[in-house]
Amino acid sequence: MFLGIEWYWWVVIIVVIVSIPFKVKFMNWWSKRQQEEKRNQHGKWGDDE
């Protein structure tokens, strides 16, 4: 035990900290993708593709 926490909690904490930048990048990419889809829908006839 390190600082009173079991080893597997340290693994969980490290995984969460490491995944945060990837989540931020994914959210930025997703918002750009959604904006592109909205932009591309202008001028189409309804829902048919």
C-alpha cells in the first residue's frame, strides 16, 4: 500500500489521467465532424441520399 491506497487504485487513477487528453482530442474531432455534417446537409432534398 502506498499512501494508504491499494495498488489497483493507482492503476485506475493512472489510466484515468492518461485517457483525459485522448478524450479531449476525440471531443474536438467529434464537434468538427458534426459541424461538417451540418454544413453538408444544406442544399439536400430531405433525408434521401
